[in-house]
Amino acid sequence: MRGTDGPPWAGAEGRDAAREDGGTAVLVRAWAAGLIVLLLAEYLQVTYVYGTFADAERLGSFGGRLLLVHLPNALCVALAVGVSGRLHREPFRSSRARHAAALFAVPLFAQVVSLALQWERASVEGLSMSCTVVLVGAFCGDAADRLQEGDR
């Protein structure tokens, strides 16, 4: 559907009406889906990966924290960005600024909330890895979205 001004069943009236409303509903739907996927994926990650395999010995090393905390978090962010990207449809997808807002608003919001809640006990490693996780996850989710859409 890229470059076709939306789905063929929308007709000229549907495309014109969609352009006039600015796509706010589409943007909010992409954010809502991304937030739901992020919350669900993080819940599953904390419950099954972190809850099952994490102990003081494993989390004592950087490799253990990377494997049990940071990489699963990056996967959760990538899933959320990918879902947000898939739901942000044409003709709004063609605007790079609006599409970037649809993709990256949820992980950035989650990062700000996480930093605000854990600011007092944050370490330099925790802050830097947390920001790196969001960047890596967002990049991977965007790359997956582009591959599915056909942009290379």
C-alpha cells in the first residue's frame, strides 16, 4: 500500500477525510497498541525470565545483568516499536516525522517514567544501559518494521 494513498477500499472520500483529520486517531491507536505490547512483554519478561533465572549471583556480574535484564528489555522495546509501526498505516506512514512519533513515543515515554521512578537508586551503569536498551530496541523495531514494509 506504500505510495498508493491508502487502501483501495477507502475511496477518494476516505483518503481525503483521513488527510484532513491529521491522523491523530491512527497515531493514538499505534501508541496504545505499542504501550499494551510493551507492558505485556515486560510483565512476561519479569515474571518468567527474571523471576525464574535471576538470583544475586547471576545479577552480580555485568554479563548476567546483560543477559537477564538488558537484552530481554531490548526485545520488549523492539516488539512494542514493531507493533506501533505496523499499526501506523498509510497515508500517514509516508510522513517520516509522524511515523517516527508513532514508533518512538512509547519507548521514550516508558524510559522517562522508569527514570523518574528509579532516580534515587540509579547507578551510572544502570542509566547508561537503560538508555542504550531503549536505543537498540527502538532501532531493531524500526528495522523490522521497514523490512516488513519493504524499505531497505
